[in-house]
Amino acid sequence: MFDPEKKQMLVNRLKSIEGHVRGIERMVEEDAYCMDILKQVKAVQQALERVSALTLENHLNTCVTTAIRSDDEAEKTRVVAEIMDIFKATGKL
């Protein structure tokens, strides 16, 4: 769960990314130079990576911290497995 300030920051970032993607769509429709399109795509990818990192940080500081501090061993195992699954799915492990 996000605190209201972090949540708004992420929503704003995502709206910015959405606008950026629309700009790339226009570039494609207007036959913009391929390298210019690729630069914009890379910028969007980096922006999404930042959203991902901020979301992971929030998750670690809230949900995971709560689970690790609990006495519920199954919950501890579940949150660790959940994080490992994300890293495996993204090829980061």
C-alpha cells in the first residue's frame, strides 16, 4: 500500500509516460527518423524501470517488512518467493 504522496507521485509519472508513448505513436504515424523513435522508446523504458524500482522499494518497506517481522512462517516464505519470482520473470536472476 502506498502512502498518498508516493501514490500521487507514481500516478503522475505514469501519466507522463502515457503521454510520452502517445508522442512515440505520433512519431511512427508521421514516419519520424527511426533513431529518434528508438531514443524515445528507450526514455519510456527507463521511466518504467524507475516506476518499477519505486514500487519495489515501497513493497519492501511495507508489505515485506511486515511479513518478515510476523510470526507467520508461511507468510515470510510467500513474500520472499514472490520477490524471487519477479526477478526471475524479468531475467534479473
